[in-house]
Amino acid sequence: MNAPSSDLPADAEEVRRLLDAQDYLADQGTSTAIYLSLRLGLPLLLEGEPGVGKTAAAKVLAQALRVPLIRLQCYEGLSASEALYDWNYQRQLLSIRLAEARHERLSEADLFSEEYLLERPILRCVRYDGPASPVLLIDEIDRADDEFEALLLEFLGEGSVTVPELGTFTARRPPVVVLTSNRTRDLHDALRRRCLYHWLEFPSAERAVEILRRTVPHANVALIESASRFVGHVRTLDVDKAPGVAEVIDWVSALAAIGATALVREEVLATLSALAKTPDDRDLVAEAADSFAFG
């Protein structure tokens, strides 16, 4: 593959500024990981708890670089025909019938040609012909089967996809690839070795406040600060699903929607649906609201 484009950010600080302009507040570790991924042309594996901003990082990166985002959502049973490429079987069948009507014969090469190839997200990324590489988001790779990881190795290591009937397609420049994982299962070493790695932490209290001020600007600062402290307390409890950044944003938005200007027990209970995601967690958060020092 060719070298990375000279239009890429000059350093990690420029990455941070670009993301900041899109209202994504990245810390130094995240900015550096993204910069190195871009500069070295290597995939970036982002792991962390659900809701800490892994998927958002890829989306915002595409916006910051002004390139398309191609997303592959992973799930159990995901196959090559859904992720890499497939053939347009209906069109092939139609061509066979037309050839029969004309008393013509079609060879296998005639049927398995570019004309019938269906690009799925990964092959679409490899064959993208724009001025700069798109961002390919392989989201929640830990939800896919072990076998699917093996299908990714050629692409992650070489930026290429082999279609047996047509040959190997290789990206003209290193693709920008972000994989995310909630760590519901361990990923294989072969996949990890092909990626740069970064663990995305839940933000500090100060960063959480700044994120909320950006994403929920109609909520007042006192409410945001109290909500951030309360969530920090909830995350120390034995909850089934610790609230992530996404849940906190939804919760503060819900508080603002009901007209809350300061955090009090009654309004915590009224908006539990945005913060607690299991019956046990609802009970724990309600108990925490009974004893928490608001104000």
C-alpha cells in the first residue's frame, strides 16, 4: 500500500483539536492512539465499557477528516457474505435465463465477474476511490463469532480482500479502520497483533462535566455538576450495568426536559428510566438517591 496521506493531522494535539471542534473531548491517550493509527496506517482497536464513546470516536473522526463513514455492525452469525462481499444471485439467474432464450452459453467466468459483485462494507472500504480513505467502523467485534475474526485477518494485516473468482483487491492507501469491543469475550491474539490498542476509560468528573456542558447545553451548570457527582457515586455501587457517558447524557437531557434546575431525589426517581437499565439497578439507584447529599 502507499504511504499515509500528507493531509493527515500533524500530531496528537491536532487530532485532539479536530475532535474537539466536533464536540468530542478526547484525552491525551485517545488522541495519541488515533494519531498513531492514522500515521502508521494500522487499525485501531478501542475497548472499554459500553457507553464510554468508542463508536462515537469513529463517527467523529470521519467528520473531522471529512471522509465517509462505513459501518459494519457485528453480531453473532455475521458472515463473509454480509461483511466482505457477495454475488448478485438474482441477476446471475436472470442472465442465465436470457442466455438460454438466446441459445447462448455462459461460462462460470461470465457469471462471476465485476458485473455481479456486491460490495459489502469491508470490500467497499478497500475499493473506495475517493481522494482520502473513508473511516471503516467495525463495531462491537466481540459480538461476532470467533470464525469471523479469522475472516478479517487478511484485511487488517494487508488492507486487502481476496475474491477467489476475481483475485485480490488491495486498498490504494492504508484504510482508516476502528474496531470497538465491549470485552464481552476475549478477542484472539492474531487480531490483536494486527491492531494498535487503546482502552477507553470512563471520563474523570471534570471531563464528564465538560462533555455534558457541550452535549446538553440547555442544562444549567449546577444540575450538570450534581448529576456528574451522583453518577460517579452510582458507578461505585454493585450495579449490573454501570452508566456510561451515553446514559449520563440521556439522563441529564431527561432532567432538563422535565424542567429540573438542580438535582433532587424526586427528579432522580422520575428520570430513572434514562439511567438504570435493569430492575435491580433501579432499586440500587433509588436507594442511592435516598442517602446521597444533593446540592
